[in-house]
Amino acid sequence: MSNDTPTLHATIRERKGTRYARRLRSEGRLPAVIYGHGSDPLSISLDHIETLRHLKAGSHVFEVDVEDQKGTETCLVKDLQFGWLGDDLIHLDLTRVDLDQLVEVKVRLHFVGEPPMLGTTTGGVMEYDLNELEVSCKVREIPEEITVRLESMAGDTLTIGDLEIPDGVTPTAESSERVCQIVVQDDTEPEETGEAGGEAAAGGEAPAETTEEAGDS
Amino acid sequence: MPMLPKRMKFRKQQRGRLRGNATRGNYVAYGDYGLQALQPKWLTARQIEAGRIAAQHFLRRQGKIYIRVFPDKPVSKKPLETRMGKGKAEVDYWAARVKPGTMLYEISGVTEEIAKEALARVAQKMPVKCRFVGRRLSV
């Protein structure tokens, strides 16, 4: 978390429900709710563009200045709700936190550079297993992102244990879990593209993957 | 070789209806960028394969393509000039049910410009309107 926690100005939502939430969204407001710490939940609305800007920058914690209320509340983003296309933010859940409280959050991984082995490996491509990392840390120590320097990648695989993680931040996953690896592509036609994906798709698991050049010409 | 299931419990299915929007598989989960359907349609195995080939021809050996839909619905068709009746016809092709919002393909390991161009070529092969999307916010 950067030293200056962003402040969001909020207004209380007097009327709740789908119809009133839609009207707010059409006015450029984002419906949200604050809950936790034994206090009553508070339905609020925030400025959509400003909130989105902070979220895209990786902010997890906000000082929420609610209209007609004394002081601000420190809140952690708990959940995001999206519209039917899956990427338009329609609602935000905020939970009240103390700055010294231990929380688990997902932090974005920012990959920088190119691994040295990639240039020497014929037909090698980078495969990223993780794009974000779940970490446990105090609210005041939540990083906006974790930088992964691929230049320092020794072998063909990078694990969580190899990451430069800031002090006070602990990954919840095991250190042997893979972050990314160099995969060597085959020149052969991928037979499994047609066959293996069947149960995967039906079972909601990993999709069919193809890295090879198609042998279709 | 178009995709098809390894085995099915029942050989033939009723047609069913495509109603509503996708509530699952509607965001970029594996790659960095994706191609999202905006209309409902049965996507045939041949169309899925055509999209894959279009992307791989453009990408050459860069990046990785993820196919997020699988044709698990058998579609039967009577032969031409056949009288009606005499039972349900044999399976003609396999299709994936695509609802508006379904993520069709994803790409990783390439720049946004390359991914956009590759998926634009894939979109040309699709029977539905599509849009290019990136990863969504997460907390």
C-alpha cells in the first residue's frame, strides 16, 4: 500500500434496489456497501470513474469519506461485482479494517524483462501460471503490485520462492508453486487439441491449449 | 481435426434453446486477452478449428492460444431428399452452445497489438459478433 491511501467521497443511498442502482449508474455513480467491525452496513455510492482509476492502479484500501458523517472510514475492497459481459464493474463491497489488521489479498504480478534462457531455447514461449498472488499482510503493508524480474530467472521455471516479496508480506501458497515457465513448442500437429479438451470443457477445468503452429497448410 | 468428445453417454440430443447470457466462462481466465461472443449461436467444431488455424497462422510460433469452448453437443441432420419420419437422423456435426458473453478464445504471451490483430482474424471466422477484451479487475 502506498503511503497516501486514496480517499473516496461517498454519498449515502437512501433508496436501494435494482431500479435505483441502475439510475445511479446512469448518473456516473457506483453503488457500494460498507460493512464489518460490528457496525451496521451502510449503502453508499461512489464516483465510478475515480474508483475505477484507483482500482486499476492496484489500490486495495481506501479512506471513505461518507457525506453527513464524522471522519472517514478505512475500508478494504472485499468483492467486486461485474455486469453480464463480465468486465463492467457494477457494485463494490468494502469492509471496515484497522491498518494493523492481518488480511489476505490478491496482489497483481508485474512481469518485467525477458528470461535469458528464452533467447537460447528454440521454439520456447513463456507460459504464465499466475497473474496475481494471494498474500497475507497487514493492511498498511499491502503492495500495489509485486514486480517479477524475469532477467534473473536462472532455469526454465520460476516459483513463488524465487520472487522478491516485500518485508511483512507472506504468500499464502507454497513456495514451490510455479509462477511461470518456458515451454518448448513441438512442430507436430496437436492431436490432443481435439481429443483431450472434451472432459476438461465439460468439467469446467483448463481449456484446450495450443502453442504449436498449425500443420494445416 | 475438429474437436469432438471422446465418449458420450447418449448418442443424440434434443435441440434445446439458447436463452439468456453467459454467467460462467465470461471473463479472461487463462490468457491476457480474449475474444468474447456477443450473440447466441451454436458454434460448430469446424468453425472453432477455423478460428484456431487463423490465429496460429498469424501468430506463427509466438504466444499461446486457449480455446474456451468445446463442441459437446451432437447435432443430427437427415440426408437430402429423405421423407420425414423413420426416426432421428445420424449425428452430422458437433457444436458448442455459445451465449452472449461467452469467452471463445484467449491469447497469452504476445503484445496487445498482436493479440488484437490475431483475434480480429479469428473473429472473421466466427458466426457471431465478437469483441476483444483484456483481463478484468480483481481483488
